[in-house]
Amino acid sequence: MGRWEPNARERLEQAALELYREHGFEQTTVKEIAKRAGLTERTFFRHFADKREVLFPHASPLQEALVGAVDESPQSAAPMDSISAALQAAGALLMERRELARQRQVVIAANAELRERELIKLATLAAELAQALRRRGVADPAASLAAEVGIAVFKTAFERWTSEDGEQGLSQLVRAAFDELKAVTAGK
């Protein structure tokens, strides 16, 4: 193996997901992941702190994109409109990783500890979105409600996106879920 390998992080992610699906998360070791990727354990630990971080990275481009989109939304936008626009923009960010997202969801669904970690991640996203709304002058409970509802809508759309083979993109499914929420709350 050479000192530098192209796409090491992506190769490690793919190898980990394959092994998690084949043998289960608990039974898979870092050594096996590195070997499958054609890399060393040392390289694995340059990219990830542990094998859970493959599924839940500390630096979250999704969180950064969501908060950035809320921060940049027009000041006149209603809180739910800011959240909706941010979640739809995030959908575009995730489009190229659909297959990895599907594999990740299968692994998470098969492990109670990982499902719990996913819920914590979603709660963290909601808290960050609520904080972004507060910076825009939205008071509580409106900021918290908008963020929590937005994450619930996103979760519903994301689960549908990763489980269906349809042509719809995640952004479209987020928009459709928000439309459905509006219909439900309007009593239709």
C-alpha cells in the first residue's frame, strides 16, 4: 500500500457499510473495515474516531448546510418557510449519496444502539435549527416548534427516500411532506 490512497474516506465508508450489512455492526472490526478498503487501521483512525463515526460523523455537512440555509433565508420569511427551504436545500446535498444513505439506514434499523444514536443526531439538528431561528429573532416556543416539526417532516421524507426506488428526489419528498403537514393541520 502506498502512503497516500485516493478516496480513502469514501472507500472506508463503503467497506464499513458492506461489512455492517454482511456481518452486523457489532461483529465488524475496524481491522476488517480497513482490510476491505485496502487500507491500514491507522488510515481508518485518521478519518474516523471509531466505527460508529462512519455512520455518525462529528463534522456534519448536513447540519452546516441546514443552519447556513436558515441563516441566509430572507428576514421576512416565516419560521416554517425558512426551515422548509433549508430542508429542501439539504435534500439536494444528499442526492449524490442516495445509495450510501440507503445502506446506512439498513444498518441503523438493525441495531437498537444505532437507532438511539440516530434519534440523538436528529434532536441535535432540531436544536441547531431552533438556535438559528432564535438568531433571526424568532421567540420560543415558535423557534423550537418549527425546528422540531421540520425535523419530523425531514425524517419522514428521508425514510421514504431511502426505502423507495422512485424517481422523486429528497427535496421533492420534503416539499410533499410539508404540503401534507399543511393539509393535516388545516383539517383537510
